[in-house]
Amino acid sequence: MKLATFNINNINRRLPNLLGWLAEAKPDVACLQELKAADGEFPVAAIDKAGYGAAWRGQRTWNGVAILARDAEPVVTRTALPGDPGDAQSRYIEAAVNGVLVASLYLPNGNPRPGPKFDYKLAWLQRLASHAAELGQSGVPVALAGDYNVVPTDLDIYPTRSWDNDALLAPESRAAFRRLLAQGFVDAIRAAHPAEPMFTYWDYKRGRWLRDAGLRLDHILLSSDLAGRLVDAGVDRACRGLEGASDHAPAWAVLRDATRSGRRPSPSMRGEGSRLSRRPP
């Protein structure tokens, strides 16, 4: 299985880029973030024509998440991160695909810091850790893929001091990311490339793409049993250099097939959520 995550930064505006990448990279599962489209604006016909089933939770402005499955339909288990029933931001969707429970997530940016937006980011990370702990104890393979809006270490950013006060690098943000790893999840990109920056994001401003002034914000965290199946991982950097590109590039991980004895997520596992959209049968 090839699992990928891609902050598409407006799915309809970048649809040609997305479809080109799907045709070339052929991920079996693609987690998307920043759809910037309401539920009814999701380009389901084009995704279907490309050979992918889809589940999504749309939202205009900066949010919206989706899970695409090649030649399959994601079996949705949750359309919201538990822990705050009043949270209306579309930042989390979860589905079973080919024996793996996959989450597509888009963490809050958290700026300015300090302030309510940073408080929301930390609370969201705590909710994610609590839910991830439950998933880790469920006995099913789990992948938490998406734009975490966290730069885990200094290796994950170009040499600079200009981001030192940013919420992406805040000690609290980094500590929350480390707590996820301490719960048994494995950072697929870092496991495959322990000493390389592996940037996934280059801001549009100040020529950062041309200068390779990047950050690693997009991560694929694998439960320990799934991490044992990791073959390779990487970043499709070339996508960032295309005309009309997102400011993110896709990150991906390749996993060996499960053994016959491997447990599969149950399609009956359904959590609470709202505004579920799914590709018509």
C-alpha cells in the first residue's frame, strides 16, 4: 500500500495538479487537507474519473479534509475529532481502507502566539493524543496522515531564526508531537530518512521555493504494527515547482501487505460526526 498526504490548498483551483499527481504517483490512499470547498463543491466526478473513491468533510475558508482510495471506497468511521462537540472546524476525517484505519487531519496553525488561536491548537493536539491513544489500543493498524502545522525539530526547517516565535516551532507544539511518538507512533518520513530535512512546505513569499527555504509540516504517523511494514517514504518535491502549485508537496509512505493473520478495521466502527459526504455508489 502506498499512503500519501497532500495539503492541496484549494482542491478546485489545484484540481489539474491533483489529478496529474494521482495519475503519476498512483497512491492507494491519499489524504487531502485545505480543500477550501463546501461539501457540495467537492469535485467528486473528476475524482471518480481518476479511479478514486472519496470521503470528505468540506468547509470553505481554510479547512476541509478528504480521504481518497484507489479502486475502493473508504469506509468512514469518524468525521470529527472527539473531545469538543462545539468544534465546527473541518479538520479531521477517518476511514478504513484496505485493512488500515486512516485519518486525514489538518491541525490549526496556532498563530498569533500567545492567544486564543494558539490555545485552540494545543487543545486540538491534546484531543488528538487522547484519540490516538484509543486507536493505538484498538488492535488495528492506524495511520495518522496530514498537515500537522508542527516543525518537529530544527532538522525540519531551513537554517533561519525568522520562525523562532512562530506557533509551528513553539516548544509546546513540538512537545505535543513528541507525545504522539511516545505513545508508539512512528514518523514514517523520519524513519526512512533519519538525517535529511525532507521539507514538505515552501511559503510563496520571499522566493522560498527557489531558495529551498522549506519546512517539514506534513507527516505520516504509523502505529507500531503498521510501522513494521514500512518499506520506504519520501516527498514528491517536484509537485511544488509546477505551475499553479500548492505551497505543500505530497509526502508518502509505502507499506508491505499485511499477513493473513493481520487484523482489519471493522466497517461497523462508526464514530460521531457531522456533515459527512461520500462518493455516491
